[in-house]
Amino acid sequence: MADPRIRTLKIKTGVVRRLAKEKTVYEKEAEQQRNRIEKYKSEGRDEHDIKKQEEVLQESLMMVPDCQRRLFKAYEELKGILDTEQDLKATEEYTAAQKVLEEAKAELPAPGELHMC
């Protein structure tokens, strides 16, 4: 029978990978929205249209701190698993988890930023 720790490791790795991607998507969406608002303003679009686009921007920006909080928690959980399950080091799943942690590190909030989220 397969080791249940491997299954947990796979799941937690997937969660960290998904949350890091989700945060990136929200940040890109916010940037696109900012550009759209600037374009609307330069085109002299109706003020109502601009206000609606600004509301959409605010919704995207509100999601980033939530993603950061969830990513930080998932990152710490996965890191804890890797620290305690050293005997799994030779497995493909352990190596994949280490790689995902390294990639996700760039998406974590800066020290002192998390409490603001």
C-alpha cells in the first residue's frame, strides 16, 4: 500500500502551486484593469464606464492579500511537512514539493506585510 504521507505531500504541493498562480493572475488582472482605466480616461469615455472599471480594479486588488494569506499558510504547512518527513527525500514527490516551495517563495508577502493583509 502506498504511503499516505506521499499523498498528503502531493496535495499540499498542488495547493501551494495553485495559490501562487492564483495570486499572479489577480496581480496581472489588476494591471490590465489599470491600463484599461487609463485608456478609457484618455479616450474621454463616460465617467460611469470609468467608475465601473475602477470597481472591477478594486475587486481584483482585494483578492491579492487574501491569496497572499492563504499562500503563506499553505507554504508554511508544506515546508513543515518537508522538514518533518526527511525520510521521503529520495521520492519524486519530495523533490517536486521542494521545487514548488522555491518557486512560490517569490510570491510570498514581504516580512511585515502579512499582518497588513
